[in-house]
Amino acid sequence: MVISLKDAGIEINIPEPHFTLEANASEKSRTIHQLTQQNCFSEDTGLEVDVLHGEPGVKSARYAGEEKNFAANIEKLLIKLKNKNDRRARFRTVISLIWCNKEHLFEGLSEGKIIETPRGAHGFGYDPVFIPDGSKKTFAEMELYEKNKYSHRRIATDKLVEFLKHQR
């Protein structure tokens, strides 16, 4: 059975002080494992833009400041990309699973590009400016079932589920 932290009575803010998605995901799962002594998983996700050397990366949610303002984050990103031809980017998710006291990592990637003007009203974060390869729509223009075809989180979660199917 999978339960949320809230359902487990855990209401803490786990810091994400590291420089990689892997380390932040691990920090969260190890903290929860220490508190519960149970199998658990956590994730960290970031947008990585090639021409910006991987920015915003692990700072994706706080790119424009600690308040996690999605509109300000997009504005900062678009300003940094102004007059840049290379707009290749990817969403990357890393899931850290602690299973039987051993950590396993699962990665999901969604390759695409950043557009110049936000489009769409669905989703959150950078969804209005990210078009995944193979689509003409931004994530924010897609219904959930469409976004799941390209989703970095779905890809990482599929890998996690496949691993768990073989752990009985």
C-alpha cells in the first residue's frame, strides 16, 4: 500500500540543498526512511536548458526567488533565452526508492524546446513554454492524457513500477 506523507502524519519540509536532482531525491527519501523505517520513495524534478548549461536545473522551482513564483520563473528563463537560437531543453525527474534498506534511482526524461511566448492554461511551472519533441503543443496546452504520453514523471514512475513488480 502507498500512502502520502500527510496520511502518515508526517508534515515536515525536507530541504533540497544539493546540486543534483539525484542528491535531492535521495535526501528526501532517506529522511522519510529514517523517520518511518519503511520502504519509501521521493522525487526531484527540474528543467534543464542546454544553452544555459543546465539551468534552472535543481533550482527550477526557485529560479526567480525563494517564493516559488511560476510566472517569475518563466519570465527569468525567457529573458535569459532572449536572442538565443538553441532552445533545446528537457524536463528530468529522478525518483529515489528505498526498498529493503537499499536505494534505487529511476530517471525519466522529456526532451523538447522552450518557446518564446507562454501558451496554454493547464499544468504548472514551465509547462506554458515547453514543447516536448513529437508535439506542436506546450505541456500547458495538453490535456492530462496527452501530457502523460511525454511525461518525464510517467517515464520515471513506469521504471519504478516495473522494478517493484519483480520484488515479491
